[in-house]
Amino acid sequence: MSFDSPLFLILFVVVFAWLRKFPKHGGMLLLAASIIFYSFAGVMDMTLVIAMVCINYLLSFYVLKGRRWLTLTILTNLAVLAFFKYRHFLLPEASSNQVRDFFNADILIPIGVSFYIFQAIAYQVDLYKGKTQHIRSFWHFSLFILLFPHMMAGPIVRANILEPQVAKAYEGKIKGRRFWIIGLGLCLLGLVKKVGLADSLSPFVDAVFYQGPSDTYTAWLGAILFSFQIYFDFSGYSDIAVGIAYLMGFKLPMNFRQPYLALNPKDFWQRWHITLSTWIRDYLYIPLGGDRVGGVPRHFMVMVVTMGLAGLWHGANWTFVIWGVIWGIYVWGWRFVAPILNQEKVLSWMIHITVVILLWVMFRAENVDRAISFYKGMLGMAEGAYSLKGSSMEMFCTLIGVVLLFFSQLAESKIANYGWIKKHRGLDCPLIWGIMVGLIFWIIILPKQIANPFIYFRF
Amino acid sequence: MNRIRISQLSAFCLGLVLATFLSEIYLHLVEISPAWKILPAAEISFYGPDKDVGYRIRANVQGLWLSENRAKIISSSQGLRDHETEFHPPLNTYRIAIVGDSITEGLQVDVDELFSELMEKELTLRYGKTEVINLGMSGASPAVQMARMKSLGLQFSPNLMVFVVNVSDFASSIIVSDAEYSGYVDSGNGEYVLGKGFRENPSYKFRTSFNGHLFYQAMDNIRLIRLINTRKNRGLMNQPSDTHPTVPQQCNGSRLGLLAEGLRDGGKTEKLRPDVLRTKKVLTAFRADLQSLSKMTNAPVVLAIRGLSPICGNEKQTTDKVAKGMKNFLSIGDEITIVDLDNAVDGVLRENYPKNSRLDMYGFGARLGQGHLNPFGHQVVAKALINSLGISKKRHLHEAGQS
């Protein structure tokens, strides 16, 4: 069930009303709602997630006994993830570059598996290190994993942030948040990004990558459009997830902070999929030594391996691995140019955003050959069949559109933040709530022409 | 407290109303801006009730078509997916009326990219003034096409009538039902005729009533009503499936088998299975209607059949039987001729576009090979029809007859 469907809207309204009316039973109600929500993914997916909840719950009692149990727990989780996500990748066909078109094929992996398994691993490691309390109640633990706003595609929430809120839900102490405009505003913003923007860009992006660009203009435009499509799609989902949770009385961490305003790669990863990048930092990069252990070569290896694995996390395709590895090289290599570029912010931004856009091509391409062909198109050696060129007026309007897309990041950074809301608290009133609810309703009612699941459902 | 609650509720409701206005304004603005090709919009409601066919393209409507490929579409004052034209043909103009389903209607492309328009331009260049009237309509089975040609097509006094049909439609269930639109039904004496049972359908009655008229007025002017109507038609809770649009020619073994049996020479009717007998009777009725059309207008009829050369290799034997059977059963001298459209298309591709296949004719963007004809497909079909209709000979006969 997708956040932008009428069925979800109805389900959420029912859950929200019940929570307000019967806060005492908040925990069990939310757990039941989460199970119903996830059950639309299918029996197999449901069975798997329940099994993983049970396994992690049981193992959490042993993790406290020693490192070996922690290792077993982590390996068990990773084995499940590897089996369901990467078994196709390990088959001989994968190496021939004839892997299926990831972005246009049906979703084959259990929905949310990458997210809830990472959440479970984070919990077990934090438990072992004493950074979080042991969740002894099975029902609390279940809701910690299954809470429906975030379980399918994040944000990946740490136990020390979510568990106290889960406990309050079971105690009947969830309160409505202070500013409803935040929750409603995030939901509306997310829907505008997903339905209004990401889904609108999708046909063009899919066409360019499927048929290949026939000219340089199309290649660059296609790459830029995908950069925004994936941003709007994923950040839109995250906004809705955080907004829904907020309305129900939960505070989840924001997952995006206008990443295309970043001036350098480090800044970018502090703005893009923040909860995943902090997970990678805390549970992979630092345990491998980070930049504190060993010399430059060791740091290079750690960075490349970490980012390569981060790429692999996205999916079973060499394009993701290469994408991650190049990101690792780029992040590591930026230190050499940082002293100069830190003084030239505009130049720094232009170089950085160009690299980001180029890397997204590798991420989106069906396979490495197609990515190389696309890059050739960007360099004036186009081999494809699809063109985004039109009349002079159309191309001018497209250019304006692209500029507006970049400016949307600035606008979002100014308005979509807690400080701005607090400053304009007068807007938190029934009239504005009504406008927001009305707009949310009409966006959800918009009939879709083709199925466009949230991109990160595929991961 | 109550007063505060009432005022809060009123403010909330006012907010809902404002949101509705804002959404309506947005939908109007997006249609007239360059962003109509990209941003979410309300799809046109193109069809309305028709007393002879069950449904028709409404006259003088305009809006956006959003499925598969976006296009701005306008219907003519006669309710055609065509440029404006008169019922009475201009002097010295040869008129061809083409009827078909969504492939002929071609809502996914501009009107000037339709194969009917391309035929018109090419035939005018070659032979002098020619008009091709596009009567195509989505979902039109051979029965609906026949009803449409009889009720609307004849008003244009065509010199040649062309039916672009999908062969498997002759054995489908929709051709023998008149519950929603015209179909071949048992008249009571064992013969099949075009039925008008749709007139008893509550939905038809509503749509032809005063309230129905108001509803169409609302849909033409209020974009949010179009949204709701589209949602209702697709199912309120339904999300589009992950499956791609229909492939151009599906493997339809069972229907083709039925057709092959129904078209078999000999075989007493009392020994035929009920479904085979029904198919045979539908074909008989269709043939009779074709003959009466030809006699009424003194104009030839061409049946351009798709699906006789399907992509599914294992159906070759069956489709060969069907092709032979169709020619034997339906064609009558020069009055009614059969054209294998797939064969004609393959011929055009071999001669003019050797690097392309039939799959390149369908679909758009990332859905190439699936769905409806794209501009290239319309070009190929136009050439194929021009090559196979024998226009030159027919035109000569017509002009000879006139003089």
C-alpha cells in the first residue's frame, strides 16, 4: 500500500481518529495498523518480516551475553538480506551485464527488507554497546520494527530515539504534537514532490534511459531530470513518513536537507538519506577504522569499501557498486582540492553538482554498458534513439523549468524547517489545516496513468 | 467552548473549499501553460451516449489525453477525431470513411499524425482531392464499428468504406452483448442482428437524461469533476497495475481456434458447438450488414484485418485457416474485399524501413513495443493501407460510374 493511495488515506484517517479517541490502546492499535499496512505487500513479505522480528527479539537476549552472539545476530540478519536481495546477483547471468532493467521491472525483493534489517542491526549493536536499553517486551519490539510510517523505506531510526516513543504509545501517553501544520505540511510537501514532480519527470527519464539519448542535450537533460526525480521521490516519501508519524505523536528524524545545495561531497552525505549515511558511518566506516586508523592508503580503502557497500545496499547490480566505489574515491579525493575550493563556493558547488549528476547516470542505468553509452552521449557521441529536443520555445521553457528545480531547493531550505514554522505560528490554524487536508485529498485523488512505486521501495 | 469548536470547524471547512478552488485553478492553468506535457492534469472526458451505437465521441470537446502519451485533442462538430468537415462532400472529392477501434482513433498522437490524415495528404497528392473521415473509437468491436458506420459514416456519403478490425474480436464476448453498446444478438428467430439493448441500461438512461446533460456540462467546465469521473471509471481504490499496456497483438489461441471452426466450409450447423455456431452466425450477420452498406451507398467496402499474422509463432496454422476462411466467407467480388493489414504492414517495413520491426510501431518512451500506434506506426499503417486498398482502381470505377 502506497502513501499516495486513497486506501492509505482512509486507513490513516481511521488510525488517527482511533488514536485520538483511545490513546490508552495506542501501542496495540499502531501495531495492528502497521501489520494491516504491511500485509498488502503479500503473504511472503509478511511472513519474512514477522520471522525477522521474532528472530531479532530472541537474539537480543543473547547479544548482551557476548560478542559472539552479536556477530551471529549480525550475520543472521545479513544472510537473510543477502538471500532475498542478492541471490540473483550471485548467479552467472549477472556478470554478463544482461541484468533486468531495475527501474522498470516489477519489485521482486520483500518490501522494506533493506530498511528493517538495518534498523534491527543498529539496535543489536547499540544494545551490545550499551547505547540503548533492551526492549524486553515483544510487543514493544514489534512496533519498534514495524511502525508503518517508516518501515518500508526509512528513515532508519535508532532505538534510543524511537523506543521511548514506542513505550509512551503503549502507556497511552502519546500526545498530539504542538504544530499540526508541521505534520500536514510535510505530508503535503511529500505528496507534491512525489505525485506532482517525481511522477511527472518519470516518463521522460524512463524514456531517455530506456532508448538512450540521441543527442547531448537529451543526455544532460535526462541526467538532470533523474537527479531531481530520485530526490523528489525519495525525499517525498520521507517527508510523508515523518509527517504521518508527527501527526500520530512520533518524532522521526528528517532524512533529507536539500542535498543539491551541498558544496562538497561530505556536505552532500550530511544532507542525502541522512539516516542511511549515519548508519554507514557508525556501523561500517568507523568500525573499519574510519580516517583515524592507519595512513592514507588505509583510509582510501576504508572509504572505497564503505561506499561500495553503500552502493551495493541499493540493489543487486554492478552499477550500484560502481556508483558507490566512485563516490568513495570522490569523497576521499576531495580533501586534496578542498583548500582551494572551500574559498570558491560557486565553483565548488558547480563542480560538485556536476559530479553528482554524472554519478546518478551510473546509478540509474540498466547496466554498465548502458551507462557508458549514456556517458558517451553526454560527451557528444550519442548512440540512442530518444530525444527531448523540441521547438526553441519548448527548450527555453525546459531551461526555465530546470532552473526552477534548482531554486526549489533554496525555497525548501527557507520554508520547510521548524524555525520558520515557529516564526509564523499564526499559520497553525484550522483554516490552513483545511487547505492542507483539501490539497492532500485532491492530490491523492489524481488518477495515475502508470504504476510508479516509490523508487526506494525497490531497494 | 462550543462556539470555539464551531468556528474552528467552519474555518477548517472553509479551508477545504479554498483547497478545492486552488486545485481547480491549478488544473486550468496547467492545461494552458507549456507544463501541460509534464505536470499532473485532468484527462478529457471524450465520450457520451449515442442512441444507435451506445456511445460516441462528443462533439466540440477539447482537452488533454494523458494515457501512454500526452496529446491535446479536440473533437469536430460531428464528434470525430478529425479536422472539421462537412457532411456533404465537396465537389470532385473522393471520400473514404475509416472506422476502427482505439488504434484508428489514435488519441495518443496529434490529429495530423493519424494514419487517416497521412492517407488523406498522400492520396490527394497522388490522385487529386481526397478526404479520409476518421470514425475510429476506443473499444469499438466490429459490431460497434458497423453501427457507427451505419449511423454516422453514411451521413458523409463515402465512396469507400474501410473497417479496421482485430480478427479475434469476432469471437469475443463483447461482440455478442448489447448491454452497454451495440452488439450482435439473437433476434429471436436464430438470426443475429445489431441490438440496442444498451438503451435499457440505467447508466445510458442517466447519461441521456437532463441530469446527464448537466453532468457532461460540469465535466467540460470543471476539471475536478473530470478527475473524479476518471477515478470512478478506474475504480476509486484501484492503483494502476505494474503490468504494461496491452501489447499490439496478443496471442489469442482460443479465440482464433473458435473463428477457424466457425469459418470452416461445410459442417451442418446443428452439429456445431454453441459457441462455434454463435461465431458463425455473428460472421453471417456481419457479412449481411457489409453487403447492405455497400448496396446502400453503391460504394465498396474493405475489411482491413489485424491479427492474421500474429507474433505468436505457434498460432501460424490456425491463423492461416482463419485468413483463408475470412477471405472465402466475407469477401464478395469487388463489393467487399479483405486486406491482411499485418501483411501489408510487413511489406511496408521490408521495403521502406528494413531496420524496423512491427514492435517499433507501438508505444512511447520506455514502453516502446507496447500499447497503441506511435507516430512512426501511423506512418507505416498509412502507407500499408494506401498500398493495399487499391484506391486507384476504385477511384476510376467511381469516376466512371459518375460520368
